[in-house]
Amino acid sequence: MPSKQRLALFVATLIVASVSLFISSPTYAAKRWNVLYSFCPGGGNCTDGTNPDAGVIFDAAGNLYGTTQFGPNFGGTVFELARGTDGTWSETVLHSFCLSQENCPDGEEPEAGVIFDAAGNLYGTTVYGGANNDGVVFELTPGTNGSWTEKVLHSFAFDGKDGVSPYGGLVFDAAGNLYGTTAVGGIRNGGIVFELTPGPDGNWTEKVLHSFEEPGHYQAGPFGGLAIDASGNLYGTTYGGGIVSDNCAPSSGGSSGCGRVFELTPGANGDWSEKTLYRFRGSPDGANPDAGVVLDSAGNLYGTTYYGGTGAYGNIGYGTVFRLTPKVNGGWAEKVIHEFGVSQDDGYNPLAGLTIDTAGNLYGTTWNGGRGDGGTVFELTPDANGRWQERRLHHWGYTCEYGCGPTAGVILDSAGNVYGTTYFGGDLSFCCGTVFEVTASPSRGGQKQKLGAPGSRPGSGR
């Protein structure tokens, strides 16, 4: 979902907030929450960037890396947070996009996070900018003096074949090729899945693997990134398309559909075949997934839907967490493992994907809801009977003083601490966003993040 619409929905939520926000709930776990960094500290000239729409990732030394949608040049930034010996975190802007507000050849407005290659270079996408102002794929290379050099690997073009506006992040295959999605563009303007292959001369070549045959609605295509399995198959979601129902998100031209989960399989001749694994119906299974999916070790897919379920939100619902399990006959079985907004103080409307820890627990965020109606961090744990129990690890208040409105997923460190971002809040309350940590209780430590964590963007995309 585009960020401007997220802002409108969030403001509407704040208007209807009530005294029920302060009711306590036993479903919240005893966790310690810290703001590691508030963007635009102290106000004034925000040289560090504002409004992180994506999560963060770790490097080998434990430093955090991420993006902000906006920045000192209104084009966004790539940043690093380094932990000091005293436990505090200091921020460094590695790159500011859009050095000229009238011309942004280096990219503009990154809404997805970044990923590392084996050499320590960073890769990401921007929704706008580039040679055609249709978005770019970029690389940041570290120098010996601590500086980083940006290179545009591909500029998208609205030419009837290429994609436009990559909202999701990137994923590598074993050979070092990059894969991603665009929300619109392609042959029928329903978005694409693309591959970028590095050449011996340092240039990258784009190949459109699939153009979605969705209706010509803006919200029909994939907003999330891709997951990749050991065989090189790609998995993702489309926000719209599929089944059209009154239980789906409305659009200006009528419903654009409830969305679906798809798989792309490479063939021996270099072609790729696309297959729909599941079409959402709205109620009770969910509708309109804004993020991608993650894979567990058994090959099951997990994801979130922004709408759907039986929660009371007109006939649309507050969103779900779903699982897709491969059948012996080649089909997939869908199961809703959590419906948001059904229990008191629960979060609702998850924009982000999920993270799986080594014990098989799921972690994520909701854009709205919780005790303070400013969003939540949640954990889902399977029990012996196959049911999933939710614990809300943190909730934000509607005043946004210490952050609110998380649009991205989370990552875990080796001790089980959770890290992520909020789109709003911090030093200037509603404005600029934060990077946060939720400290693990002693009984939950030692659960390392998997490579499919949304913060690293291979599995969730955004």
C-alpha cells in the first residue's frame, strides 16, 4: 500500500482513539523496550533522513543498516547505526538520494530495506528516480576511508515491458543474481518479477521473468519482495487481483481483488512459469497481502494480509496471518493461524511480513491497534495441538511520542532481542520515526533470526 494512503489511514485511526486505549491486557509479555535512535533529533534541518518504511539488517559486527523514505533532499537515505562501548547507538548516513530535487538520477524514496552480498556491498531499490523517474536498483560499495559509493544497476522505464515502482526489496540466488518485483508496469500494467544478472564488465542486465495479467488497477500488482527456495523457485504475493469480493479492499475503480500467492519456477530453457498457489477471498481467510512470504524448513509459506478475517471492520476485517502447506498432489492448503482485531487490545492491519526463529515462532508488526492504537510487535508460537498463541511484545501509544506506526517487519539477534523501525514518532512526536529494540526475557533467549527475516528482505519484501 503506498505510503500516502498509509498516512491517511493512520490519521483516521488516531481520530477515533478512545479511553479504551489504556486498558491493560494479560496477553502482553514482560519485555523491555528501547528507542535506539530517533530520526531528525531535536528538529530543525533533518540531515539524517526521516520516516523509515523498511526494517533493518545486521552486519557481522552487529551494526544495523536500513533506509528512510525521505531525507535532507526529500529523496531518502541509507543509514548505519553503530553500537558504542557504552551501549548507545550513533547514526551515519551512507547515502542521501536525490541530490537535486528536480533531478534524481541516483534514485528517490526507498521504501524497501537493503541486503548485503558476500563482499559487504549493499543493494536496494527506490520507488522513483533514475533515468526515467520510474525507480532504480542500486548498489552501495564501501571505501577504505569509510565513505560509500552508489551505483545505479538498473533504471526502470514505463515502456510497455519493463516494470515501474519497485516497492519491495531484493533477494540473491546462489549464483549472485538479484530478483525483485515492481508494483506496476509490464505488458498489462499489473507489475513484474525481474532478474538482474551481473556481467564481467560490472554492468547488470535486466530480464523480465513475468508480467502479471491483473486488471489495470494501481493496487493489483506485487508490493512485497520475493522468497527463494533451495531449488531457485520464487514466491511472492500480489496485493490485488484474483477473486473480486466486497470483502476486499476498495479502490477508486471498484475492488481490485483480494490478492493471491504465486510461485515462479525456472525452466531448462531459461523461461519461467508462473502458478497461483492461493487466491484470497477476504473472509475468513484474509485479503490484500502488502508484504511477501517467508519459508520454513519444511517448505511451508507464511505471510500476512492487510485486510480480511472476521475481525469487526465493516465487512473487510482487520487482517490475518496465514500459512500455506504443500499437498502431496501438488496443491497448497491455506490456514489462518491468527486473526487480528478479534481479541481486546490486539493489533490490526499488518503491513509487514514475518520473521521465523529457529524454534519456529513467528514475529511481526501491526500498523495499527494495540493498547495505545499506535501498532504492536507480536509473537506467534505453535502449541502441541497445532494452534498458535499470540503474545504482544510491545504496543505504541497514539501520541507517537516514542514512535508509532511500524510499517516494516523485525529481526532477531542471537539472544532473541527484537529490532525494527517505526514510520512515525520519536523526538518530534508524529514526525520522523525511530529504530527500536525489544529485549528478550531470559526464557526466550538464544533464538537466532533466519535468512528469511523481513529486515533482510529475502522473505518478506516490501
